[in-house]
Amino acid sequence: MKTHYYKQYIIDICDGRHLTVDEIVSELQKVFKDVGKSSIYRNVESLVQAGELKKLTWFGNKCYFEKEKENHIHLIDRTSWKIVDFDGSEVLKLSNLPDNFKTEDFDVKIYWVFS
């Protein structure tokens, strides 16, 4: 079992992108011709558990993975399913929160369709 054998490659591939496991496998096959999908699944899940990748599960039946980074908002085009990151921390204002409330994580998605 080659868990973590592809670790750094997967992290680099997912940096600034939102990819499915199939897309990660396709990228890795450009470097490693014999890469196995099950091996990549194990590596990706291990990286999610370690906090190095973030798993995005709210797009229908697909899971997307991105390199873990600061909290941000996902803008999603309902026509192409293209996902764009948006640093909405300055725009996102929450009121009526307790004084001792500290945001540890948030998950915001905004869908759009061009008309």
C-alpha cells in the first residue's frame, strides 16, 4: 500500500483548484503511468484527516478536494459547476452573536447562473 507515496503531488495538484479524485488521478497519471485509483483514494482521505486537504461534499453526487487554506467563500456557477474562491471575510458580517463568540470555521457557498 502506497499511502502517502503521492502525498506532496496531490497537495500540489489541489493547490488553488477544486478537483474530484478522478481529476487528481488524471493529473497524477501524467507523471506516474501506473497510478491506481484506490491508492489515490487512500492518500486523499488520509490528507483530509490530517487537515492538509479540505473535502467539499455539497455539489450533488461529487466530492471535490482543495488544499486546506484560510476560510473562504465558494462561488459556484450552476451551469458549468465551476467553483471560484472568494475571500469574503470582510464582506461576511454576522450580528447578534455572543461577545465570546470566535469563528473557528465556516462553510459558505453562493450559487449563480449567467442569464
